[in-house]
Amino acid sequence: QSDLLRGNESILKAQALVAFHQARYQELYSILENHNFSPSNHAFLQDLWYKARYTEAEKARGRPLGAVD
């Protein structure tokens, strides 16, 4: 990747979304952990992070998570 694309927040956000939809959660976490995003993107990216964590937890348990999980 070129340096121009690597630091572009819109492209990083798109890469995170693609990683999420392709269930490449480690890549998603890496993008989120290694870049500073503007506050306007925080809620969207936090939602992706939570959904990825819940999906991983459901797969690990072999069932949907309940209210007490």
C-alpha cells in the first residue's frame, strides 16, 4: 500500500468494514488498535468492534449469547 492510502481515515474505515463482513476479526482489531480515528467515527467503529467480539464469543460457545453471558 502507498503511504497516501495507509493513513487515509476513510479508507481505513472501509478496510475495517470489509474485514468485519469477511469475518477477518484480527485484521479489524489491528486496524482499530493501530490508528487514531476522529471522534465522528468512534461510535461506528465501536459498534463494529462489539459486534465482532460478540460474534466470536457466540462461535466459541456454539450458541447465541443470552442476557447473562
